[in-house]
Amino acid sequence: MSISNFSINGSSINATVYQGRSRQFNFLVDEPHELGGQDLAANPVEYLLAGYAGCLNVVINLVAKELGVKIYDMKININGNIDAAKFLGYSDKTRAGFQSLDVDINFVTNATQESIDFLLKNVKKRCPIHDNLSNETPIHYHIHKSSYKEEVHA
């Protein structure tokens, strides 16, 4: 198979609000009030968790179908703790991201525990977001600078 490219594009609306677009979808990103935002939308780390849950949903259902496992209902809840000290510039002694993530998946299924364990083992190998969160991914920044010319009003 060929490599698929995914992208988002957008603009900063203000110090905490980002308006993005992916394919035909528009979305906002904001911070909660306690982090200086307007609380207009989910924040970046909440979108990361939602992306992970959404990816798990797709891959779990894909692998379950391949294995002949019927999933009648599934709930995926993910949570993690972040020490905001580094993000806010107070400390260099902690990491900026999640300390760890807890993924709770509740199935209503006809599968045995052995089948679920095998399914999850395969899901962890095949879920793109799991791969990105579990392994270092090279990130290449391309910065483009434009000059700002301030208008002088008399």
C-alpha cells in the first residue's frame, strides 16, 4: 500500500484559540479558563486523547472483524496527568507532556478473555496513534517569517 498523507491547516485567532481545518472539517482549539483560555473548545491535549480514542475505536473494530469477534458495545475512556510547571515555564524538572495514560476499554462482546488479549496485542501494533505516542516520531519544523509593518495613525 502507498503512504497516506494527513494534514491540518489553520490560524491563531488569539493567544489560546486556534482555528483549524482538515479536509471539509473546521475545528477550534482553546484552553480552559484556568489556563488562560476562553474555554470555547477542547484543548490540545484533550484533542490528542480524543484522537487516540477514535483511532483505538477504528482499529479495535477492524481487528475484531478480522478475528470474527463480535463487539456489541464499546466504551473507551482515556485519562492522564500533566504537570503544568514545565508548560508554564516554572520548572525544567518535569516533562511537558503526559506522565502516563490510562486507557479503559469496556466491551460487550462474545469473545473470550484470551481472544480479547490477542485482539489488544494486535491493536497496539496496528494503531497509528498508539505508535506515535509509544515511539519517538521525528518532527521537522519549517519556519517562515514575514515582516510586520505597523501603521502609524496621526
